[in-house]
Amino acid sequence: MSAEAVKARVEQVYRQDSRRILATLIRLLGDFDLAEEALHEAFFIAVERWRRDGVPDNPRAWLVSAGRFKAIDSLRRRARFAASRPLLIAQLEALEQADWSDEDVEDDRLRLIFTCCHPALAADAQVPLTLREVCDLTTEEIARAFLAAPAAIAQRIVRAKAKIRDAKIPYQVPSRTELPERLDSVLRVIYLVFNEGYSASMGTELTREELTREAIRLGRLLMELLPEAEVMGLLALMLLHESRRPARTSSTGELVLLDEQDRSLWDAAMIAEGCALVEAALTTRRFGPYCLQAAIAAVHAEAQTAEQTDWPQIVGLYDVLLRAMPSPVIELNRAAALAKRDGPMAGLRVIEGILARGELLDYHLAHSARAEFCRQLGQLDEARAAYRRALELTQQLPERRFLEARLAGLR
């Protein structure tokens, strides 16, 4: 095989399997940084060895083995000179005795996800660590997606890795008794990644496709490894929302509301997959908040026009969702559905009740929804004040332009 062909094959294996290989190396080595070093050493060696000896039948197993041996060599060199020689020797002995099989690799990826989302880690570190180690995004890509400084993101990741090492956080899938609580943390992190991509918190773009794409990829991986009802529900919810991406902005980048979107632009394949997952999840009767939110998204997706949307069914689903997971944001979303079913005054009463309790006072969508209902009711002074408050609170340019246009329309 030519050098170019070998290099292309190595690059292909890296794209397809590097995260699986890294997950196994982290388990074997017990150290993120050593595992990453070993991973890159293994791929570097592969370019030369595969050209000489041919591509192995199982490239993934070959690379794990090569990375493991390189790590052993590295630890031996360190043990000769380091003051922490006894610790290194103990780590070296454990590594030399460690066993693995290729069948473990899928489980290792699941272990890696649960480790990155461990509740002992700072909440603001779980998302960057997951994107870095599971999705292979660079620190710069993560920082750009969240509009943060690369140095700040790098520090979060470094601190999280140190916490895993120093606190000896176990690299394992939780036991069946721990799984519900720990699975919630993993699903929350994946949904946070998706939400930041679907509706960016600030910046010049409404969406960040690289984040929604990675969140859906994580959802598929989790579904493949752990097909629980709420995992199905989260994947369905992300697919159904993502199906609307092409219609959410105009050709000039302006925000387009759901009722005004060109539904012929919605992705039919994503909708079909999402609806099938919702149906499968609901039949288990073990569903939770993600399944219920996905069911609401499915009702929207199945309506051929905005006028055909089954608002009574959506309000009913929101009622069930609020009982399962009381939240002012869910109550706000229900208010929007209620206004479609019973008129803007019904929605306005709910929103004013939320704000009167002191909740969502700094949430721009609460004020923009209140402004919209006031506008529909002819309460123009109230609408202007609410639109101005929403403008004060949003840092996303497409949303700002939308709100400014609405405010200008009242004049």
C-alpha cells in the first residue's frame, strides 16, 4: 500500500474511532492527559508500521495496544527520575496487568460520557469536558461556540481532569440503583449543548450548527449504548427541533417565528425518525420530561400548516409536563399554547402571574411573550415597555433585530 493510501486510512480510522480508542486508554491508564498522549503516539506509529506491515485486521485493537505500550514506556522513563517513583511504579504495574477486549470499547465510551458528566465536577466544566473528550472538539472550537476565551475553557477542562484524578472518580457506568440520578446529569449536559446550538445565548448568529450536530451525535451514541425511554425522548426532541432549522431564519438571517415558517423546508426524514422515537418511548410507560417535550414537538411537526396545529393536545401535554417537572419556563411555554387555544388574554394572565411571583424577571422571552400578547390585545403602552425590557435582556443580534422591528411596528 502506498504512503498516501496508508495515511488516508489512518486519517479515516482517526475520524471514525479515535474517541473510542481514547475512552479505552483512559480506562486503562486512569489519566486523561497520558491517554491523549498515548493516543497520538499510537496513530503516529501506525503511519510507519502499517506501510511496512500492512493495515491490521482490527485497526482499533492495534491502536489501543500500541497506545498502551507507549504509555508503559513513558511511565518507566518517568519512574527512573521522578520523586513520586513509588506511585508511578504502582500505576505501571496496574497498567501492565490491565486486560481489555475489543468488545469493551463501546462500554468504554459510555463510561467516558458518565465520567465527564459526574456530579462531583463543576457544572460549567461538564459541557466543555464532554465536548473535548467525547466529541473531539478543540478548546478553540468550544470557546468560539460559547463565546468564551479559550484560556478560560482550557482552565475549566484542566480543573475537571484534576478533580477526576484527585478525587479518584470511578471510571464506570453507574450501578442500576444510581443510574436514574446519574443519567439525568448526562441528559442535561447533552441538552445544554443542543440548546446553546439551537438558540445561541449571544452573538451574531441565531444557531450554531456544530453544537446541535454534536449533541445529536452524543444522543445517538447514548441511545445505541443505553436505549432507555428518556434517552429516546431526548434524541427525538433534538431531531424534531433540528428538523426546523432551515426555516427558522430568512435568507437575510432574520428570525422567523414558528407560525410563519415555510414548512416545506422542514426536514421530513428527521421528523419521521423523531416521531417514531416518541412513539417507541411512550409505549414503554417509563417516560419522563424529555419524552413529553418530544411529544409536544411531534404535534407541531405533524401539523401541515400552523392553523392545523392541535393546540388542545399541546396544552394537555404541557399540563402533564408541569406536574412531572414544575418550572416557570415550562409554564411560560404553556402560556403560549394556552393563548393559541383560548386567546391572548389567557396567556397574558399566566405570564403576569409568573412575573408577579418574581420569577423569569431577567428572562427576555418572558417579556417578549408578554409584549406580544399586549400587542394583540391593543395594550400598546404595555407592549412597548415589555419589548424594551426584552431588548435590554437579550444579547443575540437576530433576536434584537426582531424585537426592534416589533417595537417599531407599534409606532
